[in-house]
Amino acid sequence: MKPQGQIPVVLSIAGSDSGGGAGIQADLKTWAGLGVFGTTALTCVTAQNPDEVSAIHPVPPRIVLAQIEAVRRGFPIAAVKTGMLFSAPIIQTVALFFKRSRIPHRVVDPVMIATSGACLLKPSAVRALCDQLLPRATVVTPNVPEAEILTGCALHSEADLHKAACIIQSRWGCAAVVKGGHIEGDRVMDIIGIGGETHTLVSRRVAVAETHGTGCTFSAALTAFLALGLPLLEAAREAKRFVHAALAQSRPAGSHHPLNFAARR
Ligand code: PXL
């Protein structure tokens, strides 16, 4: 049967991961299976595989803007996500776009450090992220180390994650999904702060050798489900289910274990 009607268009403003597991590549692979049409504005070219980032080449902010504007002129963008933004001038460019464009769903994945340890956001750009982008986000999706930097609090427990989700909501007026994967335990708790309340999403921890790209994939899936019309809490629940299946059904690729973007949920 031929699908009917319009397909929602989504935009990723993020970096390229030559290893194919994270960044723009993860976003497009996620979106291909979820029934949305993915478009991109590349912020950085990175040379990397899951073990190392060996080079980062930022794209000039005017070229980032030109990509965004070309997509905007061509398509009605239902939802946008940001990933690796790297520098304050790129963040300023994206923040201005958020301010002017009024796209209904704006997901900010505050990417700072790769799982391999490489720095994906210059320390000097954290202020621009907080002051210019977060106030214009609908939802921000930090992991534990990112939430610690955003809130200035050490996070060790589920109660700490709830506290962080509350702080983010009240400080920047956006919803928050604080992902608890870095906190040890056989279950993974993600805390959603929305409308002044917090909710807990729980999944069984998958014993895996590699988690490279899980953050990008979660925020991409969240963006897709928002574009498809799900309310935020439901969209986050479905996005978590997507990442869990992609981890649980991972297949080896050489010595690596990339996410299975075509996993059955
Ligand atoms: O997962 C964060 C991330 C985002 N964007 C790019 C990356 C990574 C992690 O490696 O490479 C381009």
C-alpha cells in the first residue's frame, strides 16, 4: 500500500561523524525508519570512529546559516534538533534562527563531550549555549555530565536527576529530559521535567560494549515523534523505547557494536 498524505519534515543542525554512529549520520538513520523526512545543516566535519576523534573542522557560521535557510525556504519544518554546535558563533547563528523561525518543536541536545572523551563544545561556548539557545528551546536532553555542567550540581542519584530537571525548567523555561544512563544500576532512569512536574521513565539496562551515538539517536527519535504529533511525555517514552531496541539488537561491525537503527520495537 502506498503511504498517503504529507510526510513531516525535520531538520538536524549537527556535526558529521565519519564513523557513522553519532551526529548527523545517526539522526538521518533514525529518521529514515520513523516516517519523517530528514534534512541537515552541518556544523562541523569530524574525523572519527567509536574509539577516537582525530580531527574537527568547523563549518563557517554563514555556511551553517545558508544551509538552514535553504532548507527553510524549501520545506515546512515541523521540528528541529541541534547536536554538536562546537563554538559560540555557531550557537549564536542557531539561536537567531530559533528566535526568527518559530518552528513548533526545538530540541536541544547539549552535546559537550564524546563518549571517547573528545571535546565537542568549546568550554568558551557553554555560556552562549546557556544564555542564547536554552531559553529558546522547547526541550533540552542532557546526559549526567552535561546536566552537571548546566546546573552546577553533582548528580549521583535518581533524586538528583529530578532536582536537575527542575532547575533546568525554572532557569531556562524549557522542558528537560535528564538521561540517567551514567548512573550505575540494572535499570536506567530518565527524568522528564515538564510543566513544573517531573516524571520518571525506566528501562532495563542493556549490557553492551558500546553506547556511542545513543544520545544523538534519542534526541533524533524525540524530534521525530514530536513532528509526528505525540505529546512530549509520550514522544520521550517512544524515543527511549527506540534507543533501547537499537542497543538490544546491536550487531557487531568488526570490533565495534553500533546501534541497530532498523531494530524492531
Ligand atoms: O554523541 C555526541 C556526538 C554528537 N555529534 C557528533 C559526535 C558525537 C559523539 O561522538 O561525534 C558529531
